[in-house]
Amino acid sequence: MNNTQPTKIDLTLQKYKEDIFEKVNEIKEYINDNDCQILCIDISGLNMIDTTKICVLCSTFHFSKYPTGKITWYVKDETTRNLIKRLKLSNTEVLLVAKKSKYIDFEQSAKRFLRYGY
């Protein structure tokens, strides 16, 4: 899994309490109001279904304004990344966010158990 640390984020969407389409409208307003042919959006705080909705709707809207533009979406897991990549949105790149975790991932934990014979 290739996690990348975002260098420049234009927008960040976290968990929300209102309707998901209000977030979609926020992104559309940002695209309308700014010259953003290249856009980076972190949606790693959302679930897979909402992430997919936002990617499809906003990437399509961005493409209508900037046919040669590009949106880089930062998502939280490989499953979400693969789901969005299957949609083959031509102006979209989907990357995983490198999250710092307090927990050891499974591979390191499994190696420790094998070494010590638990």
C-alpha cells in the first residue's frame, strides 16, 4: 500500500452532520469561485459511500469547467481507492493518505509473534 503525505491540500472534508449534498455544493462553489485547474481534496475523514458520491459528482462538475484539469483525491483506505479507480474518471487521481496510528499494523505484529513463538 503506497501511502502519501499530501503536500498541498485545497479543501478538506471531515465527518459532517448535514446532508452530503451540502458538501458537494461547497466544493462546486469553490470550483466556480476559484481558478483551480489542479485541485487537491482530502476526503479521508468520510466513509466509502459518501466519498464515492463526492468524487463522481465533483469530478464531473470540475471536468465541465476544466476539461484538461485534474483533481487529486486523498482517501483513507485501499478499498475506497479501488472503487473510485474502477469508475475511470479521466480527470481524477486517487491517493491514500498516510495516517499516523498508535497501533502497530498487522504485518509487524505477525512478525513479532512468529519470532517469539506466541
